[in-house]
Amino acid sequence: MSKPDLPKNKALLLLGLLLLAIVSGIVTGEWKLASAKAKNLLYTGLACMVVGILIISVGNKFASDIPSQEPVAATSPAELPSN
């Protein structure tokens, strides 16, 4: 099992928290008196964030299916190649 890619997971966490904050603001009525232009901008931003979360999630899925091709460092002198 490989270690999770922390920068991608942090991005998902931050996007999810921001999405939760905005949706809770809509539910509690914070956006009732906002102009139509502001609401449209908010909804466009929400849609972009949802699409971004989906793209990152799918990317993480594909990345976890591919075995790592990173070279493994030698740990003892016997494992070093002789020249």
C-alpha cells in the first residue's frame, strides 16, 4: 500500500471545507439580500469547485492504480552496483 499524496488530499480537504461553508451560508440565508450578479458568481464558483474535486478524485484513483516506477535506493554496500 502506497502513501497517499498529501498535497492532493489537502486540496480536497480545503475544497470540501470551503464548499461546506458556502453551502451552509446559502442554507442559513446569508445570501438572501445579495444581488443576482453576486449569486451567479457564487454558483459559478461552486460549480467550478465541484468539477475540481471530481477531477482531483479521478486523478487520485488513476494514480493509485499505477505501480510506482521510482528507483529504490541501495541500503547496504553489497547492493551497490560494482563499476
